[in-house]
Amino acid sequence: MGGGGEASTRPGNAVDPSTKSTATAKFNYVTKDGHWQSAYNPLDPNAPELPSKGQIKAVIPKECFQRSYLHSMWFVARDTALAAACAYIAHSTLSTDLPSEPMEALTWFFGWNAYAFWMGCILTGHWVLAHECGHGAFSPSQTFNDFWGFIMHQALLVPYFAWQYTHAKHHRRTNNTVDGESHVPNTREEMGLSDKLEREGGYAAIHEAIGDGPFAMLQVFAHLVLGWPLYLMGLASTGRLAQDGSELGGAIADHFRPSSKMFPAKMRFKIAVSTLGVVAAWAGLAYLVKEHGVLPVCLWYLGPLLWNQAWLVLYTWLQHNDPSVPHYGPDEWTWVRGVLSTIDRPYGIFDFFHHKIGSTHVAHHLFHEMPFYKADVATAALKEYLEPMGLYNYDPTPWYMAMWRVARTCHYMDSTEGIQYYKSLEDVPLSKDLKKD
């Protein structure tokens, strides 16, 4: 398939049969070092032919595509009640005044951090519901969807219409090395490596300076803390092409300017509305700071917001990236190949709060118009159909361990052509070792 562009070798390609669990399905492989590995390898000449979107859709019960106003609004009410309960508990037990006594200050610190974590977790549920609105999965009416999606996303400083547009592109071009959107891998050159894997600067030099573990910690921090605002500002993780197919060439493609290269001219009014909504939200925060001070606003709102942003980046980071999952250049990419590169993962109790967005992500990427409360049934049908062919990706690794593995192993790809697999800077020789040779 495709034009025969260069392809990178797949990490851990050999599978030791003795490490394969008999309790799992036929194609639930693990590698020799005990890590999960995707069963589908497009570099294998015996790889199965991929089904069409229509063939895949045919195995899903039709009721999975039925959207309900009441069902969706019930979850808005549920999540809002949870947020209110969390705020009530914090208001009843915590003060925004920092205690002077050390032990009381320590209790105060942990109390507000617990509030920030759980409120951020709950607000991520609202974020997912707004994301459903953007996809048209919330209700049969897109006007109704946009009304509620705008309210929920703007309250979390998300430019609703702008992100709705770029996220739709992420779905249209999943795991495309050139025209993909969000978490598009850096190339060897962009990481600061030469063709001979000599470290010439950039992230490659930083990795050598600080070492494997600290660099992985930097990856986690950069993604979870800085990733979302940098992405919205067009400074990280965007694709390589503008909306008209031209190369960005280093131009900033942000989510706020109506003239941004991310958007066609017909979107300019909606982009302006989204930006004004974010400005209005910031103005509201500024007013609250004036009335109540910086610390209360940070404790009540910005702390949970940071956790909310960390969760949403974590999901997009982990659901599409693993050293055994391919990315495709334009010569090899197809829509089915891209969406079947999505990975389902277990998130435990957080599935309840986040509407199983991470554990049913394969179904979501195949059919984004499907409401999230039907995704469980759809996932079961997809698994039964795709897994015997080795085409369903489910990594049972706990999410925090998977995050650490991705942070250590998914650093760059060789180029934007052909079939590409993530490579790790940990496998690149250090400059001092090259000098010895």
C-alpha cells in the first residue's frame, strides 16, 4: 500500500510465545520485557487486509448511534452535582487563609491539593461532555450541542468552536505524520539528531545533559502542565500543514486569531466568538481576583483547571502513542489505518468521572458521532470482530505506568515518510561515547 516511502523498523518486533498470556485473546501480545505490544504490524507481509469503515460499522448494534437529549443532560446534571458537592465539602472544611502554624499549614496545603485534584477530575467530565457536543454525539440537534458545548468548554477556558474544528481534523487524520493534528511526532532532525544519530542540539542535547529518568520526567511535566496552553497558542503539538494544505513552515497556528492558518475564512466569525468567550472568562476571573484576591481564585479555580488540562492531554497522549503502534506518512496513510492505531486503556475509577473516554477510545475514533454512553456496547462488538484479526489495541498496563513508558520511549520518528515507529533517545549513543569510537 502507498508509494513505498522509507519505513522504520518496529521496536520489539520479535515476540516470545512463552510470554503470551493464555488468559488473553489470541492477539494480546506482550514483548519479552513484559510490555504490551500491538498485534498489527503493517511491515509484516502477512499482515491482514484491513476492513472498510462500512464493514466495521456493520458489526455495531444500530441502537449505539441513537442520541438522547435527556440521557446526555442527565450526565451534565450529575457532573454538576458532583462539582457542587466537592465545592461544598471544601468550603465547609478549608479556609482560603494560609495558617501561620506549621502543622495547620501542612493540613491546609494537602486539603486544597486534594480539592484541586478531585474537582479537576470532576470538571474533566464536563470537558468530555463538551467534547461530545463538538462531535454532534450529545444530541440530535447541533444547535443544542453547540449551546451546551460552548458553555462547558468556555467555562474551562477552551475556545469551543476553534478546538471543535482542529479536533475534527485530528479525527480525520489520526496518526498521519504530516497532516495529523495534536501529538504529531517530531522527526529525528527536529529532535536535534543528525542522519548518523549524532546529537547536534535541541532535545537530544537536553536528554544527554540530564539523563534518561529526568528527561522522562521533563516529558511528563511538559505534556501535562504546559502541553494544553502551548497547544492552544500554536507553540506545540500542532500538525505540519495549514488548513489549506500548505506547509506551516514555522508559522504559529494558534486557536485564537480568526486569521490563524488553522482555520478557513468561513470559520472566522466562530473563531472570534470563541476567543471573545475565553476573554470574557478571563475578565470574570480578573474581577474575582479584584474582589477576593489572587489566592482564593487560584485555590478554587486555577488548581482544578490545571488538573483538568493534565487529564485531557494525558488521554490524547496515551490513546495514540506507543512504541509498537505505527504512524503513517501520506504515502501509506489511510483513514482506517489511522483510527485502528488508537489504543484503549484501563483507567479504573476515573472511567466513572470521565465517561470512559480512554477505555472506549477505539470506538470513539471510529464513530465519533456515537454517544459515549453507548460506547461500552460498541467496544464489545468491535473487540469481538477486530481482535481475532489482531486489529484491536487494548493495553492492560495501568495508565500511570503506560505514561512513564511512553515518556521514556516515544521521542521521535526517523522521517515523515512511509511507516514510522517511535524511537527513544535512550537508544541513541551519547556524544562522549561517539568521540571514544
